[in-house]
Amino acid sequence: YLDQYLAMNRATTVDEWRAAQVKYNAIPSVNYAVADSQGHIAYFWNAHMPRRVEGWDRRKVLPGDISETAWQGWEPVEKLPAVINPKSGYVVNSTTKCDSQLHLSNRCSGVSYP
């Protein structure tokens, strides 16, 4: 994962940063807000998301003794959530709901987000 951090830190554009994320995909789970000097912004979710066989209701208990329910490797980074240059002009990453009563000065509407 150190190679990925080094490549991301050396990136000078959002595109270079994304290329480092896609190339290495070594960091298990971190969210990133990225910007460059040309005014481009982005939000990327970086994770190892398991690839699973379709057809199972994963909200229910699944049998753990058959290969059909086992992970089939990792989903490609390109399938993970990302927002690049949103119309809103900004990206948000928060562990608290933005309409939380705890953060009255940070109230926001769902209409504001792409």
C-alpha cells in the first residue's frame, strides 16, 4: 500500500490520482476527496469490495458451506462509488448525517447533491 500512497501523493492532477488508485488498489477502505490546481475535484471510495455471484439474497443468512456463496475475488476499482467534477461544484465526505441536529450550521438538502 505504500506504493499507492506514494503515487497518489506525487499526482498533480485528479486523473493522475485516479490512475494511481486504479493501478494499485492496495488500500483496503478509505474515502478520498481530491482536488488539483486546475480546479478539478473528485470523491473516490477506495476499498476491497468482494465480487459475489449474482442470484443470492444477501440480506438473508446464506449457506457458508458451498462455493456459490464464496467471494469471487475483488470488484474492480472502477465499479466503486466516485464523483468527478460534480455540477454542485463541491464534494462532501462525512461520518455524520449533514442534516443532523448536532450540526445545525451544517444543514443541507438532498437537492444539493448530484
